[in-house]
Amino acid sequence: MKILVADDDLDQLTLRCLLLERSGFETVSASDAVTALSIAKAEKPACAVIDLCFPAAEAGLQLVRDLKALNTALRIVLLTGARAARVADRPEAELIDEIVEKGLGSSQLVGRLKALEKLVGE
């Protein structure tokens, strides 16, 4: 499954892409919202992994809205260092397939992406 990884922290972006590639995913990456949208248009990923604070929470949620407007079938995983409940009350919550708290470890992210991969394949 091809995954768009979007994060303005270049170290986190690089590490996340390496983790996902070693877990069998194909990745494309973006360090800003404009690039993320451009890559989504050109590469047509099945899933996007977006940092909530990209660079601020509102920017990450705007990227979620923009990506879903581009492709309603795109699966979106939102990464947050804050409590997931903070996003649950937002209207964008219905556009997000998974919310993964950063402190839970990389195996949580990979496991949830593997589950989404099965849904995409159906």
C-alpha cells in the first residue's frame, strides 16, 4: 500500500518513512501541506499519515479536509502527541480513519496501517 507521510519535523518524517518501508509499505513524503496535496494528486496514495501539529493543529486538520476533498476514499491516520479526545470533538473526526497517539510506539502505527491495508484491498 502506498502511504503519504506528512510531517514538518524532518527527523520524524525520515524515521517514520523508514519504519513504514521496513514494514512493507511504499511511502511518499511531504514536509508541508502544499507539497502533500501535490504529491497526493500525482501519486494517488491509498493512505495518508499526518502529524496533527503540521505546523499547528489547525494546519493539520486543514490538510485532512483538503486531502479528503481531493480523494474521499483516501484513508487518513492522524498522529498526535496530544490526547486523541482533543480531536474527537472536531468535525474533522469523521474524516479520519485512525488517531494514533505518538507515545504508544511504532508498532501501534504499523498495526493500524496493516488493518487499513486489508480494508483498502477489499
